Amino acid sequence: LERITPNPSVLTTTGPDGATAEFPFYESTPGVLSFLFRKQKRLGTALCQISAAERHPQLGSGAFWKLTLPLTFTEREAIDKALELNLAEYDEAIWPCFYGFGAWCSDPRLKSVSYAMFMPAAIHRPGLLEPFLWSMRARTEWAKRHLTGERERHGTA
């Protein structure tokens, strides 16, 4: 995943048990650099964590994908936002922008919302992870537009 060209993330790191990728949300500076050099309290990127050391009770070994947005909510707000995002993905014509093998959920520990999905090892094929990483980037951009109402601007009006 680190060698994807072009890479959909601003920073991707891998290790023996998985990978992490950061996608632009408020800005394109990786979170670690924001904290080290700008001392910002708010992350500007969404964090995608891929853990290859997971085991699903019915599906066996595989990769757990979790995309967390850099937004802070109360517990009730996070639940409501997760429900809103799930309904919006179902209602809006967004396919085939990204794969729908997971769901948005509240993340009480981080006071945010995360998209979680499990990819069983049995379906893995060479080159399969790259489109899923791009899908998480597209999901990040879609969620930002949906939650903030921000639209992309091209050129001048």
C-alpha cells in the first residue's frame, strides 16, 4: 500500500500486522507533522487503520478496516451522525465510488464516527487492497461533503 502510485493518502505506513493511511479532510498535512510542527489540537486528516491481525468469529482471519473522521461529537451526536451517514450511503447514488461492505458507527473512545469493515483473508487476491484504499479516500471526501455541506470548488465563478 505504501507504493501505490498515485497514492490516495497523504501518508501511508505499513508494518507486519497492518497499515495506516491518512486522507485529507481539513488539510493535507499528516497528523504527526501537524502535532510536531504546528502544535495543532485538531487533526486535519481522516485516519484509516487496517489491522491484519484480526479474527472474525464466523469468517476467520482477515483485515479489519477502520476509517475515523477528524470530528468531535458528544456520544449522542456521534450515534446520530453514524445513523445519518449509513442512511445517506443507502439513499444517495454514490456507487461505484466506494464499496459498501461495512457501516458507520459511533466511536465513544475517540468521540467521533468511524466506518468499520472486515475483509476475510479468504477473498484476498493480489492487488485487491489498492481499490479498497481508494474507496476509503472517496468515502472520506463524501462524508466531509455530506456532514459539512462543503462542496468542491473548481475554477472561479
